[in-house]
Amino acid sequence: MRFEKLLYEKVVNTRMLNRQRVMGNPKKWFNENRTEAHRIVAHKFFNQGITGAIFRPLEGIMSWLFYQWPRDIAVRRGLILEDFWVHNERDQRRDYFTETVWKQSCHPYQPLFYRRRRGRYYKIERAVRGFQVPEYLKVESSKRTLAETIEVKEEWENFTLTNYYSDMTPTTRGPATSRMIALEVINTYGLFQEGAWERYFFNEASYGDTYTEEELKEAANPYSQFDLNNEEGRRQFEVRVNKFIQIHPGSIVPEGEAFNFKEFYAKWAIANGKDTSRFDPKLIEELKAKLSPGTQDASSRYLPVEDKKPRNAFVGKAFPKALRGMVTRGIMPKNVTDLQHKI
């Protein structure tokens, strides 16, 4: 153990300061919901405090630099942002970890599907400067929204965090041959890394909650300042959403399409128990069918349940009759029932 960490343990993490380490049951290293934690951090950084005040006038520049420009490159190649943000070229061709995850946990065709989708005109574009795919491929790629991409990205990252990264102890040390420069010391020893000064063992208790339910509820509705119960609040809300779509084209609706506020307000009224009499009854019924669990629309992704009972209740549970005499002749009596032959 390094000297500074040993000193921290002996001086700070002591029983006198009520900071002693507590051992419990073994558990994964990361136990929080990654999507919820990132949503709260993003809400605090982009919508609140000093950072939020700085980001608001720079939102257009940041959108062009980190979203519009990469998206334009992807559309020109006939690709979507998932091909860069979820599985890129390095992951597919040179990353042993990604290959291991695909082999252990995914369908055998998973890497083939990704390579097939990325293989449209990618090699030609790499060789010929300024090459662009045909228009019909651009239209197909541009229809993919950022919201759909983020959903896939979060699903994959939560899966790898829960099943792989949470079983690995975070790196909290490095080589001892680094130069004594402040930034290099911080980078080499990982003083600002997640978990650098937290738990040491998988059976050690987690100290404190990273976020509260109130913070999660607040982050889930970043436009809570708009009152949707009156016309003025809805007008301001629509102005903000339309501005967001203009700054981030193709983010929540396909590029060139308008946001359906009428359907949104109907969903909001159903979800919050508001009066739905002023909406189209047919629209309300359709939305209720989609939002209600247990409906055919919500459960259509699952296979139908077979109502017929099997002909033989012991299929797969009893030893086959044709093999009983051959295998059980020396250890079982001749007259045995099916129940006695259950495995």
C-alpha cells in the first residue's frame, strides 16, 4: 500500500472519527444504476448552478462540435451514431474484451450484424476523400434519432457495467517511477478516479448514497419550471422544446419533422391522472392501450403461452423405459414405477 493511502487509513479512516471500514456480505463493486446516476449529474451540470449558466449561451456551439458534426460524418457514410458511440472499429477488430463479451453473452451473429451494417461504403470512403453514399442511404441514416441511440447506448453500458466491470476492482495504483509533477501524480496514482479512496474489498459496505430519490425525480423532468396546467406554461414549454430541436436536429424527432405536442399532452394527462375530456377519445384509447401494462400491444414482444399440457408429465424427468433394463439392472429391482425412475 502506498504511503499516502496508509497515512489516510491510519489518521482519517479511524473509529474515533466514525470512519472505520465495515465488512459485510460480498457484492458487486458498482451497485448503483448507471443511467440514473449519469442523468442526475448531467442535469446538475447543464441545467443548474454556474455551469448551467455558462452552458446555456454556448449550447449551440457545443451541439455543433459534439453532436451535429459527428452526426453529419455518420450520415455521409450511411452510418448512425451507434456505430461510433457503442461499437467502433477498435472495439470490433482489436478489442479482446468486446470480443469476449460477445462470445459469452450475445447472439453468435452479433458481431456479424454490426460488421455487415458498417460495411456499406466504408472502405471506399476511407480511401477517397469527399466520397458520400447515395441519397437513399443518407435518408435512412438520418431517420435515426439521438434518443433512440442513447437508449441503445445506455442499455449496452448498463449491461457491461453490471455483468463485467462491477466484478473488477478499480485501478487505484500505478508505477512508482513517475516524475513528481502535480498532474502526473494525480494521473498516475488515480487520486480522482472513482473508487480511489472508497472501498478496498468486495465484502466491504458502501458508504453513503450517491443520490436521492428527490434528485432522480428532479432530473427526470428537466423542464419542471414550466407549468403544463395552463396555456402560458405550455406556450413557454413549446418554445423551449422547439428551440432544443432547432439546436439539436434529429435528437428527439427525425430531422425535418415537428414534435407532436398534442400526443405529448395527452400522454402527460393520462400519466398524471389529469382530465382527458378535451382530447380526442380515439387518441386517448390508443394511448391507454400502449401505456397500460398487460395489453396485447405491451406484451406482443413475448412469445405466446402454450395452453396445451404435455402428453407425458414425466417427459425429461424420468429415465426412458427402453434404457432401464440396460442401465439399472444391477442397482434397481425389476418392478419399479415411473415415479421411482425420476431423475
